[in-house]
Amino acid sequence: MVFLKLIGVILFTIIATLLQRPYLKTKTKREKWIYAIFIFFCLAIAALLIVKPDFPGPTQLVEKLYPPLLRTHK
């Protein structure tokens, strides 16, 4: 079942990239690289959360980072 979910996420990513292709043709090389890196990290996070559902997601990371920052700011 996990395998099917991973295949679904990969297919969704491929379809989204193919739909963005006309817009990416007009962009610079730098913007294309940023898009590719962003897609790769999003795909990696999605795959990690599928394989290990109890793994903390990005929201929990932000929640853990902000309280120490707020305490040092006071």
C-alpha cells in the first residue's frame, strides 16, 4: 500500500511539472533550477511522511523553532 502511495505522489509530481512546462520555457535557467530543487524537496518530504507517518512534518518544525526565538527576543 505504501508503494502505491509513493507511485501516486511521483505521478502527481510528474503531471504538475508537465503542466508547468510551458511557463518554465520562458523563465531563466536560475528559476528553472529553483523550481527543480523545490519540487525535489517537496517530493522528498511527501515520500518521508508516507513511509514514516509519525515523523514530524514541516509544521512541527516551525512550532519547535519559534518558541526559542520568541524567548530570546524578549
